[in-house]
Amino acid sequence: MTEQDFLPQEYSGRATEGEVTWQSPSNIALVKYWGKLDNQIPANPSISFTLNNCRTTTTLRYSKKEKAATDFDFELYFEKEKKESFKPKIQKFFERTFEYLPFLKDYKFTIETSNSFPHSSGIASSASGMSALALCLMSLEKELDPTMDNEFFTKKASFLARLGSGSACRSIEGELVVWGENEEIKGSSNLFGLKYPYAVLEVFQNYQDTILLVDKGEKQVSSTVGHSLMEEHPYAERRFAQAHENLGKLKQILKKGDLEEFIKVVESEALTLHAMMMTSQPYFLLMKPNTLAIIEKIFRFRKETGSHLCFTLDAGANVHVLYPEKEKEEVLQFIKTELAQHCDKGQFIEDHTGMGAKKLA
Ligand code: DP6
């Protein structure tokens, strides 16, 4: 598919006013997206687990104007309060998607959004937030075009979410989503996320992700700055090639259930992401002493017990601890007694893989 395929035809339906609510999850990348080209095209492919409990719920109210306006008309409420500071991001999202949703200036919108996780947890809400909003807009488009099928609905929702925030395109479906063209994943695209199309052994189903909240502060590096660091990066080309290789390795691992190899790929991806930040100009060091203390304890616990827990990181100090459901009891015990002490106020969030976004009645 190309961008052209997402341009709508004449609409045959009508929608004067109404509301729709979607709940969309966050996701955690196993192979990381870090670096992008124009129009939110990723510099390398990525794959993520869709989460279940970390979610954004968004209600979109719409009412048709008498006359189409020259600019977008919307109000934004976050956790019941008017939030002017979030508006520029939504404005930008509307600008980027207007070509594909030409009705956007015909309506007055009220957007109400809330997260299931604390806003100041350092958990990025752009993936869950942008995907939830993209889905709400698709529900409105479906009213205008009642012939639209579900497959197209899902693809276009992911396509739009990507224009809001790259990783958001991986939050529509579950439990594993690939985004970015890769030779070995048939149907993979730079334009939208693809539900992982191959066999996945049972051990990877309902995989656990306990998110250790090491540093709940605002992100030190915005994603815009972060991705742009790869533009002049001395190791960029090798890194992009490595992401393709790691995705190929994961395909075999998911099929065969080799947890030792899974750990190697996932932890190496996390450390490479941070290595890229540490070796860019300007350079950033996002791990905190507690991040390292946790990683070292994970290495030790694995060596001593043969457990299959591993860690991954986002562009921040928090640690995602990943492990099979079968090992939940022992790992949670270890987290509570050994790792929680390195978290801000001892806080962590228990999550696991999920099936993607849901429309609420
Ligand atoms: C480190 O999706 O937040 O989490 O496209 O600029 O909104 P934008 O970036 P964003 O980047 C996420 C980067 C990452 C890795 C990943 O999720 O793949």
C-alpha cells in the first residue's frame, strides 16, 4: 500500500453530532525505533509487545459546523481539566492528517483523555494517546463512509497514529506488532504497524512486563530531538542494519521459543538505544544509578537462579522487566524484595501483553 491508498473518496454517509470512546494501550519495543526520515518514516524496522494495563482512554465529541472553518476547532481536557499545553501536539497531528481526513475542519471537537497510569510516571503516553485519538477519528470517518471494512479501518488507524507519534502505530493491535519494512516480514510497511504474521510459541503469550519507576520526571530528551540525533550519528548506518538483523533473529526465536536468545537480543537492543544516545552530538546519559543497580541485580539473579527475566529500556531511566507468565511468582517476589528499593517511592506497575485497542460502548 502507498500513502495514496489512505486518501478518502467522496463520503456517502452523514454525521452531524455524536461521540465515540476508544481505549488504547501503550507498547514496549523489543527492537527499537530510533531515527526517522521525513513524514514519520522510520529509519529502521521495530517490533513491540502491546501492553494491557497501561492505557489511554479518549472520548471524541464532534458537532458539525454550519460552514467549514479555516482552521481546526478543538478543546482538550486531560483528566477532566482543560489542558492548553497539550494542544500544539494535537494541532500538529491534525495538520499532518488533514489530507487523509478532509472533514477535520468541518467539525468542532472536544477531546477528553485520561491515562490508567500516573502522568508523571515517565511512561510515554504518546503511543497510547495518539493511537486512541486516531481510532476515534476513524470511527467518525466510518460514519461518513459506512462501506469501510475492518481491515482498512485498522490499517488507516495505525497509519494516522504514526503521523501523531511513530510508536503509536504499534498500539492498535496485539500482542506483537512490526512497523517498518523488513525483508523477512511479509507485509511489513513503513506506513503502519502490522500484527505479527508468524507463529509465536506459547511461552511468549501473555508475557509479563513489570515497569520499574526509577525516575518519574519529565523526559530529558524529547522524541523529536532524540530521533534527530541519528541524522549525523557516526554509527547510524550500522545501527539501522543491526535492527534488521535483530528482527530476523527474533522471528526465529519467537518460532522456536529460545528464551536465552530472546534475552540477548532484547537486552542488547535496550543498551544499543542508550549507546546511541551516549555517542551522539549532543550526547545524553539517561540511565540513573538506580537503573544500573537494577540491571546488575537482574544479571545476578539470572545467573543464580536460571530465571528467564530480562530488561529493556525506553528513552529514560525506567526499567521494563520482561518474563514468561510461568515465572511470575518468583520474579515478582524478587522485584518486591530486591528491585523495588531502587524505584521512586518503591513504585512499579504490573503489566503484560494484550490484544490492542478497544472501542467502549
Ligand atoms: C525509544 O514514537 O515517541 O520508545 O515518532 O517522534 O513521536 P515520535 O517518537 P516516539 O519514539 C519512541 C522511541 C522509543 C523506541 C520505540 O518505542 O521503538
